[in-house]
Amino acid sequence: MLEVEHLVRRFGDNTAVNDVFFTVAPGVLTGFVGGNGAGKTTTMRMIMGVLAVHGGEIRWQNRPVTLADRRTFGYMPEERGLYPKQPILDQLVYLARLRGIAAAEAKRRAGALLDRFDLGGRAKDKLESLSLGNQQRVQIAAAVIAEPSLLILDEPFSGLDPTAIDAMAELLREYAARDVPVLFSSHQLDLVERLCDDLVILAKGRVVAGGPVQALAGNGPARYRLVFDGDPGWLAAFDGVTVLSVEGPRILLELTGATSDALLSAALTHGSVREFSQARQSVSEIYREVTA
């Protein structure tokens, strides 16, 4: 388990990370989201030891993290760091060898990862000859080639096409299934919602929300989806209900005092009800609420 405990990082007079805390449990995909400048990349760099910690502590397996621990972590930085003029297979093998993997095994793993990302036929090509999306795939392969004990990925889906996104999502799920903690940042909140078990939201260097996605989605007033054939004008006078949106027959409601039974009974007297179900908040909605 990775534990981030009250981290602080300053750049001159600017406190970029201020009392940030969260955990990434084994086998859990944790989404790390926030606007530009929220502190996500700075926090990831502190976890990896790239930046010094000015306050707080990073713990791994219930003790302070060490350099030896970090050598077992897989890291994909926001600013990609591979060699543009080196063949992609050669540099993946080289990076694996730096992690203590025997040459033959390093070559086998590199080839398998390139095949997985549909790059097997370009193993001898220089990185700079690839599209940006394909360079991103090679960077992902570099992050996982040593079969890390923890994965830290900064915007891993940036620049990927839908096929590569699916391949990347499958890879992350596989690592989670092996009980590897996975922390990744992304501005693509639909992907975060699709993949993540837990969520950490940063704003201005602080954690403004965190925990299981299902629990965060259940906070606040109950929301319901009503698919209704009839004039919805009666809802304006119905006490304890706020209409959030109306799209044709589909109405999104928030109960602020009324019960769901009372609302359904009233709806049935005003028209035909085709659907009445509880609506879970999306990650996008959660994000907008806690960062507003």
C-alpha cells in the first residue's frame, strides 16, 4: 500500500502542494484529478523521489519509502523521457536491463509489449519516426516492462486513439488484478469514471475530495431520473424537488425534502411514467461541485 501523508512542497513563496493526503491500496485503480496547476504532477514527482518533500511523509508497505522501493515502481512522467534517435526495441531492452532483468528476458518482454500495442513491426524504428500516439505507447511499455510493484502514471491516456485507450485500460486492470496499486492522473473524466475504484481530487494544491467513487457519488441530495410522457410543468410547484435538467421526456431531479414515493405517486397522476430510477452522480459532476 502507498500512503501519502500530509505532503507539502513549495517553490519559493508558492506552496504548490499543501497537506495532500491519500492512500492507494493493493489492487485498486485510483484516479488523480484536478485542473492545471492543482499539484498532481508535483505530488507524483515527490512520490518517485524526483522532487524533495518539504513536509509530510510517503510510506510504502507501512514504512517510510526508500530508494530501493522506488526502484521497483513503474513511473510514466508527464514530460516523456525516451530517446528519440534510438530504436524502440533497443531502448526498452536497455531500460529493462537497468532494472536488473537478464538480456534475453528483457528482449522477450519488450517484444511482447510492442506486439500488445501493435508496434511489433516497428521494433527497429527510431522513436522519433513514430506518431505522438505511438510514442506514448512506447512510453507506457517502458513504465511496465520491469513488472512494477506500484504504478504511477501521469496522463497515460493523452494522445492515444480509442484502440490504444482500450489496450491501456486492459493493461491497468491486469495490474490491479495482481494486487498492484495503480495511481494515474487524467483530464479525461469519463475514463476516470470508467476505470477507477477510488478518486482523489485536488484543487489549488489541496485534496478537496477523496474516497471510493461509489461513495462520493452517493453524497449530497438524492437524484432521480424520471422518463415521463406528459407536461412536466407540475414539478415547478412540487415542494421538496429541484428540477436539474429536462431533455424531452427525460427529467433529472434532486430530492431536497420530498420522498421518492411521493414524487412517483404525483407523477402517475399527471401522465405516464416510463422510467423512475435513482441517478448516480458522474465523476464530472462530482469534480465540478467540489472544485467550484
